[in-house]
Amino acid sequence: MPKKNELNKSLPEPRDEIKKMKSYSAPLEGRRDLLRLDFNENTLGPSQKVFDAIRAIKINQISIYPEYNLLIKELCNEYCNQTFHENEIGIFNGADAAINAIFKTFGNKNEIFLTTEPTFGYYNPCAQMQGMKIITSEYIGKDFQFPLKDFKDKIIKYNPKLVFICNPNNPTGTVLKSEDIIEMANLNKKLLIVVDELYEKFYGDSLLDKIDFKKTKNIVIIQSLSKTAGLAGLRIGFAFGNEEVMKYINKITGPYDVNSFAVNAAIAALKDTEYINNYVRKVKEARSWILEKFRDTNIRSHFCGGNYFLIWPNNDPKTVEELMKKEGILIRNMGNKKNIQNSLRISIGTKDQMQTFWNSYKKIDL
């Protein structure tokens, strides 16, 4: 019989893939009272209509499982200037849950996963969890152009099962034309290309406007209301794709993964397009303003799509990050990202917020 101390040391063994995978580090705690320019969130919060919709939830609704039909109908009704069939839509507990569900649905052990580098950090852990082999294409040059030729060559050579394109890419802001994505999908009808469009509104070239999922069956598009409508704390995301593909992905989700508060808030946000458009406009105006400020310095900076930009500060990035936090402003050190290790990523809020950032940054690094 094993000794007592030997029994205490025994633990259930996780899968090898879980032991080997690198965890994705989520945002830190204690961020709420600071100017949050570190995780690309909406910096103003949701619209009043969203807040009113949440407050209007009746007490008996909290004890009832959520219903999704009204939200699905809203998404079917000319979302992104298109009409969709309800079977072409998936609703998830944030875009991250959609990403995870796609990997669980299509990612088999030892199959190939292809993406770019650097990109959103959650893709690789999901691929590792499934035991997939990861290959990447690096962005080109100081302006981080999309490695289109290398990407196509790897699709042909390695026959990947899953391809993820963050478009615009986080953190480089690189944008790939919709036509190029469809052309890649046609190279191999057996691969699934997932286009992560969380930042698309800040650039304005959604593939969702152009695609016919009945013709192009091997593309799935992910969007959310976190970055534009300010619903990051409620966790709600959407995936759009061919009916057969979405049928399999939706099998992975739990029956009530998205809560009633998120559903009501999402319906209100989708109806309040004026708020979203105004917020996006403010971010674009602020982006133009802060871009001009950096053009007048010797600091290397990179602006493209998305509500964020990169800078390579004069001083140590970690030191600048810490000093900015003491000023009440959060920014993100890119030390763990290949090819941009010495940079900082700054989210873009309103012009007033960027003025606050600039006044502190000047004192610290210029």
C-alpha cells in the first residue's frame, strides 16, 4: 500500500499537449481606475442605450436561461451591410471562445496550423492544446507588410488544416485585402481560413461585406462588440461562415455559454450604430493627431489599421511602461513578441485621452 506522503504527491495526469503548451496571459487586475491604453478596449464605455437595456432586465429574467433568437435575428438583419441566414452565425462568450471552438472542431493532432508572426497571442495556445504543429510567416520590413507570397507558398507546401489571419493584425496593424484572402482560400478547399476582424471597423474593409458563404465555404470570420461598442466586460463575440461549417463549430459550444446581460446589451449595441460610428470616428481623429506628434520626434513609430500603434522608445520599454503607470496610464510592453521586442503598443482612445498620454510620455521619454 502506498505511503500517505506518496498519495499526496499523486495528481491526475493532464494531456501531454496541456503540459507543453504556453499559457496566454490575460489582462492584469487593478486596471479600472487608470487610463487603459494597454489592451485595445473601448476607452469610453458602452452607449447609454446599452446601459439602459441592461438596467431594464427584469429580476425574473436572471433566473431563466438566456434566449438567443432576438440577437440572431438582429445579426441576420443587414449586419455589416449584408443579410445572413441564422445557420451561418455562431454566438460565443467573447471572440476568444469562438477561436477556441474552431480549434476544437477542426484541429487534429499533428496537423498543421499556419499564421503570421507576430500576431494575437491566443492562437498558438489553442493550436498547442490540440497537438497541432505550428508554422508561421513573418511580416516584412519596418512597415510590417503581409508576407503574401510566403504565406501562399506555405499553404501549397505544407497543406495546413487551419489558417488564422488577424486583419487588421494585432499588434502590427497590417491589413490584407479581402480579395487576397479569398484567393488563398481557393488554393486549397480543404483548409479553413479564419479571419479575425476584431479591429476591422477602425480600418473599414470587412470581408464580411463581400463574401458569399455558399460559394466560399472554407472561410470563417470572427467579430465582436468589445473594441467598438464597449462590451469587453460582458464577453460576446460572433462567427460567420458556411452553414455546414458553422453547424460543426456550434456543436462545441455549451447550451448557454452567453449570458442574458450580454445578449440584451448586444441587441441594444447593434441597434445603436450611431454610437459605434461616432466612437470609431473619434478614434480615427485621435490616431491622426497622435501620429503627427510622433512624426515630429526621432522616435520610431508604426501606425496602420486598428485602434493602436507601436513605438520604439528612447529608454528601456519596461521602464517607460512602469513610469507611465505611475502617471495613471497603462500601455503594453511587446517584449514577448518576436521582431518587435523593443517596442510598446499604445491603444488609441479619444483625442483628449491621447493628449493626456502625450503630455506624460513627453516628460518620460523625450
